[in-house]
Amino acid sequence: MRFALKCCAGFALGVCTPLAAFAAPPQPQEITRVETWVSPLWGYNTPKIAWDGRAWHAAGMRGKDTKSGEALVFRNAGDGWKETAALPGAYQPPTVAVDGTGRLIVAHTRVEAPVRLLRARTAENTGAMDELSPPPGMKNAYYIGMAVRGAELWLSWIDAPGNSLFFAHLDLLQGAWSGPTLLMAGQTQHKRKTAWVYPILYPARDGGLHFAASNAPDGGEGNTYNEVWYLHFPKGTVEPDLRERVADTPMGTLAFCTDLAEDDQGRPHLAFMYNTHVYGDPLPANAGPAGLWHAWRDAATHAWTTARLGESGIAGFTTAGEALRVFLAGNGAVLRRTWRATEREWTDPETVVPIGKAPSGPGFFDTLSASSGGPRAPGPAFISDGTLKENDKNLCITWAVLPDGTNKQPTETSHEP
């Protein structure tokens, strides 16, 4: 049962006013261009970009098929992007994060094997890494989600052939795992199937963890998702105390979570594709319009409030500083909106990367978030990809937009980037 979204696809988003909040217009930086059977950012539910206080780290992928796949890691310390690791035997692109000592952590999946976890030997993060033990009892792992804060690492994955979703916690100081816990048993013998995939993990201000996942009721046959779920884990536990369905649609109509974040009041926010019809009966006339949607949870009432963010695409949150922002990628452009907590609404969209200014795409897309650990970054950052035909080769280009001042030493540390 395969849930891959393999192309560096573009999406439809409107083009709005120019961005005035940056000191200078942001300049997309090409990281690499490679031949690959899958998007270098496939699995953007888990961190693909990280900041260690001195340098940026980014994920990539190379290989014409699953047998030749290499998980790539890149580093930029102000002197351009350089490849620092090429890890053979990778099924999906890697996850990158930074622990409380400033050391890079890399995770990637392999075919019919446990997840591979590596940690840099020093905070210089120049490529030398040691392997960490996987969770106990893990036989294989696919579609992982990961978050790091200080000496804590959280990991979620589905197994094969059962397609059940598991969750575990690693104490990086002691090297001890808690769990794994079965979060949702898979059921893939008949439709409607149950397979929670692409988990998104986000460290919470209360010391616990926010968690989101999407259900795939038809698996690889239709490759649609129809439910978005939210869970919360209290500090020091691997059992959730909240389990809530935030959005659902009929099978054949998309409801798929693209990102999760927390605002400065501790409220979780979800961004998700919603009501996009792929096959089957059309939605009723009173259904909400298709596109990107946003939901946030009120701690007092426990109610979720939803509203449309924009046209179909990929949305990613960032919390650089205290402001919660969402970046919307698609149709050749990247837009930004800022959450107004008092009014409980978003500002009008602003253009960050205009049409024609990106090296390619934007396709798959990830923003710097607290999930990647590390010190507070000097501003928001994101990574994307797209396709290009060059000398009869179909290449994927990976590129990033970084804030000014990214080579300054950090003045404070925080689980918020």
C-alpha cells in the first residue's frame, strides 16, 4: 500500500500585494539539482530544513529508483550550500533536526528495515555522524514524523504490511526509548481503509507534544485522504490525552493536513487541503469551497474554528519571533499571511516569492518550525522544489529562502525557531 505523492507539483494560488516586511526582497537560493524518482521533499510533514545557530541544514534525495535512493544532507554556513552526507539505501528523503547541544540529527526510512537515526559527533555538523538505536521492536518504518526539543526526540511511523501508526519518545541523554505506543491500528483489507499517515509532530509550550495525521481510506488506489486528526501528548508520556477529528470528507474528496503549529497562547493550529474532489459523487451544494483551510482549537471551549486560507496548494507555518505566520506555496509563487490573535483572523496575503522568481516550482514545501529543534532563528525560512528538463534529463531542483543575519551567533535559545 503506497501513499507516495511523487511529483514536484504546482498548485493554484492567487498573487497578491508585494511583501514589505523583509528588509530586502528575499532571494531564493538553489541548493541542488538531481535526478530522482521522487520529490526531494516528499514527506514535508517532517522537518526538511533546520538551523543550528551557525548554519542551515537541508534535506534532499537522489536516485532513479528505490534501489538506488540516497538521502542527502546539505549545509550552508554563509558560504553556499554544500553536500555533507549521502546516505545509501534510502526510501524517502531524510528528516533534519538539531538537539540541545547543537548537533544535527538525521533520520530516513529504508525498504523493509527500521528507521535509520544518526547524530553529528560535534556541533560543527560537518558530516561525521554516529548511529542511534531505533525504537525497540521496530521491524520497518515508513512515512515518519519527527520532532526534537533539547534532549527529547519524538518519532512516529507506520509499519508494513499492517499500516498501523506507532509513536515513541527518545531521551537523547540516556539513550532510552519510551514506547512504542500503537496510536491507530491499520485496516487495509477492504474500503474504507484505515491508515493514518504523514504524522506531524510539534513540541508544545506545556512540555508535551501536538500531533496531527491524515487518514487514507483508499490507499494507493486513489491516493486521497479524507480525515484530519489531532492528538495531544502530556509531558513525559507516550499516551495521548486528546484525540479529535478536525476535518473529514467523503472518500474520493481530499482532506489532508499539510502543517501544524502552536501560537504564543499555546493554541494548536492546523493547515489542511479540504473539499478537493478527485473522484466519486460530487459534494453537496452547501459544502465549503475547495482549497487550503485553517483550524485552531480554543483551550476554554475545546472547540475547533475553521476558515478557508486560500486556493489549493501547500501551507506551512512558522513562528519566528512571537508571530504565527503561514506561507502558501503554489502556482509559481509563495504568499504569506500573519495571524492576528486579538481579531482571530489572518492578514491579507502578501507576495514573498513572485511568479517567475523561483528556480522552479514551488512544488513540495516545508517551513522552518519548532519541530526541527535548535536555537531561535533570525527570521522565517522555507524550502521547496520543482522539476526541470535539462539535456534530456528530468531533474528536481531544491531551493530555499533564508532570512537576513543567518550567520550571526544566537543570543538566546528556545524551542521556538
